[in-house]
Amino acid sequence: MNEVLTKEKLKGSPFANPLPHIVIFGAGASKAAFCGGDRNRKPIPLMNGLPDVLGKPWRDLVNDSNPPDEGFEAQFSWIRSQTAYSNDLLQVEKLIVEYFEALELPDHPTIYDYIVLGLRPKDVVTTFNWDPFLFLAHKRNKSVVDLPDIRFLHGCVGYATCPDHDILGCPSEMCSECRKPLTRSKLFFPDNDKDYAKDELVYRDWEVVTEKLKRAFHLTIFGYSGPETDYKARQLLLDGWDQTPMLDFSHVEIIDIRDEDELRGCWEKFIPFSHGMVLPDFWCSIIAKWPRRTAEYKLSASLHGIPAEVLGPFHTKSLHELQDWHSDLATAEKQSSDHDNT
């Protein structure tokens, strides 16, 4: 009989010293997680959907400035380069911030809850999104189990930190170390010069993520298109990923509804030896099927050729039920950690 990593074994103590799992969110992740809108049914726009959100102020600005018709982001950057429209653009930026600040999580579980609960402190979830959903999901689940590190690779309206201390908080809070008000990072980066190193708060998170990628075993890219304007960002990610000692065994998992050939072409430099999985939705992903045990599943299959029974997904409309289910998995992690420290 062929050996199988059973559910019972997976629910037990995790393997020793597993390597990190890195998740990268783009706007498509939030669109997929909130296809019907947020708590108040406010739609979650992709970049080129922002004109519909901004309405007349944006239409008037475009009519007055007459930028090239190359999509919202290109038009936004072009207008920014024209000093005559600085005040008008500041008003548009204010509207964008206010719209995203007002977004709320629903009471029921979301894909963001499944992801932060489904990973461990060794892992990192990162986002390029303005919306606050990753921060809010982390905040409402942090007392349930030990959660993954979360990092912001672009400006985010819900997140603030301290210039002197690596603190996770929101703009209304104080630093727990120095008691200074927390600072929000830069929100808007020009389309023609997306150099995230120019903002020290954003770049600090980039440094953490690239270092983690150097030791990662699995990379999940969820709804991030990796546009040409993010060339520097893609190169930073690739520089880290290329150095992982697990590269020969690693997989890149792409969750996206776009054409598979297009996606593989976009991310081909990241996919070692064609070890790439293109999935149409989150529920087919490794995190959904092996929550809090993605490393155990992957190492067992790739290094030892032993398949694993699936643990999930655990479907429920109750956030408390979802939290309790993951808490049971985390109990074995705590027992293992206590044993290792004795």
C-alpha cells in the first residue's frame, strides 16, 4: 500500500523548521474576495475602474488636461507631471483615499480571513493594494491563532508604522516603543518611476519580503498582474526568489482568472522547471486545501514523493466557526513549540 500523509498526521505537530510560504496580493485578490462589494456593498475597483468611482471630478480633470488615452494609471501619472493641475489632482487623491478608507470587512468570513488564518508566523502575506482588507483581516483574527507576518509593498490606507520601529498599526495609533504617532507610507507612486525604495516605510517591508523569499519554498501570486510599470518591483521579488535553496523543488502558484498561457508568460522567470500551477480561484489553492500545513504538504510531496490527504477547505458562513477550526490546528503547533523549548 502506498504511503500517504493522512489528515490525522497533518493535524498533529508540524514538521521541524519549515521554510516560509510567501503570498503576494494584487487588486485581483480583493476583487475576487469581495465580488459583491464590501460590508456595505461598495464595489472594489480595479485600477481602470477608478474613473467610475471618482465620477465627475476625474472626468472634468481629464477633459481639462487632455492626457493620453492610455488607462487610468498612465493618465494619473501624466497629469501629475503637469504642475498646472496639482490642486485638482490633490482633490482626486483625497477622493481615492476617502473611498478606500471607508471600505469594511463583512461579518462573515472572507478569503482574506481564510488566508491569514491558514498560514503561520514563519510565512508572509504581502499586498500591493490601497484597500485595508489585509490589515483588517489580520487585526480581527490576531487573538485567535499566531498569524503570518503581513507586509505592504505599496501604499495602503489602513496601515501605518513607525519610522524608527517596525510596528504594525493604523494611522490613529501610537508607536508602542517610542509613543510617537504612527505614520502612513506614501500612497501614490508615479507610473513612470515606481521606485519603492524612495519611501523608507515601504522599502523596509520590501527588504523583509525579499529576505524571506531567499528561504521560501512556495510562492502564491494572487490577482497581481505584474505590470510593466512595476518592473523594479518584479526584479526585487525575482532577486530574492532566485536565491531560495528550495528552488529546484519549489512551486509558484498563480491564482487568477486570466488566460493561463498569458499568466505563464508573465511569470515565466519565477517558475522553476515549469513548476507552476495556474488556478482559477482561491478554493483550489494550497492554503485552502492544507491550511496551516502548506509546508508539510509541499515538503512531503516534493522531497519524499508522499501525497497528502486534503484538510480543507472548511466552508462556513460563521467567522467564529472558522476561527475555532483553525484554533484546533494551532493547538498542535503550540504543543510542538512548547516541547521544543523544554
